[in-house]
Amino acid sequence: MKCAKCGAKAAGSGFCKSCGAPIVGFSMHQAAVGGTSGPPANLEYAGFWRRFGAALVDMFVIGVPVAVATSFLSVYEQTWPAFLKLHPGETPADLTAAFGHNFLLDIFGFFIFFSWIYYASMESSGWQATLGKRMLLLRVTDKNGERISFWRASLRFAGGRLLANLPVWGGIYFIADCICAGFTQLKQAAHDMMAGCLVIRSGEF
């Protein structure tokens, strides 16, 4: 738990040892059991729709480098003429026949790798947020409201967006994940619970 006035960490005391200010959310019960039994009382959890809006922004941010990589790779592998023949209603089998397994796997691999680096590095940074979350005034924290590590952010990514890309079952998991974010007590999606994370609001518009 941190002092709201000076930012110093406070452990087992209702007052900050650095500046003497009272600690928001401290209770004698917490001190008696040797620490906090849950998230600090002053955290405001992010709701489903604000998280959804941030996800849309992040989808666009990720889509730009993926589109650029796709363009360069299609020229390198001479698959670019297939783009000119694309039309609505094509099946996965049609796309595989047009572009080939290797091209599609390369693009999918780049998408997963770039997404992992983007989410894990941004959510473990000083911002504690991706560009989308930053715009919507959200932060990713651990259960005590603290900054998470790169590897915990990676676990959060693996439990969410990585699993959501699995064939067939990924879509079902994605829906269940979204439902959890809307209805759990701490507004946690399944991947938040797996990684022991929270998504909190850091301000008002």
C-alpha cells in the first residue's frame, strides 16, 4: 500500500512513516493479520465497455504494423496477386489455396509475437497501460494496485489474447472471458484472474 500524499510504501501502519499522512484504505484488521486481505479500498475497477473501447484502439494500433508486414511479405513471397482476387465469402480453404500455408503461418506468427511484445511491455511499463488503455484512462495492476512485471503481463496476455486465437475454441473462450469482465466482483476477465491482475480506472474524462 502506498501513501497517497508522498508515494512512499507503508506496511503495517495507519500513517506514512515518511510524511505522517494517514494511509487511505488501512484498517486495524489488516494490521492484525499481517497485511492486506484484498485490493485497497480506494481502487475503482474498469467496467466492460471502457475496456472494450480500449481494446478497439489497441486493435487498430496492432493492425498497422501487421498490415505493413503483410505487404512486404507478400511482395517477397510473390503472393501479392492473390490480394487482387480476394472477394467476400471466401473460406479458410480458399485463402490457404491462394496464399499457401507458409505465408499465412508467417503472418499469424508475426501477429502473435508483436501483440505479445506490445501488451506485455506496455502494461509492465511506467504507464501500466497500452495506448488504448492510456486513452481511456485505465491501468493494469496486481491485486494490491501495484505495477506488474513483464512476465506477469506476459501471463496475462497468454491467458487472454493468445488463447482467444485458438481455432474453434478460441472464440468460445473469448466470449466467456468477456462475460467474466462484466460480471465478476472486481471486474476481472478470466485472464486477469489467471495472472492475479486488476484493470483499474486512473481518472475521469
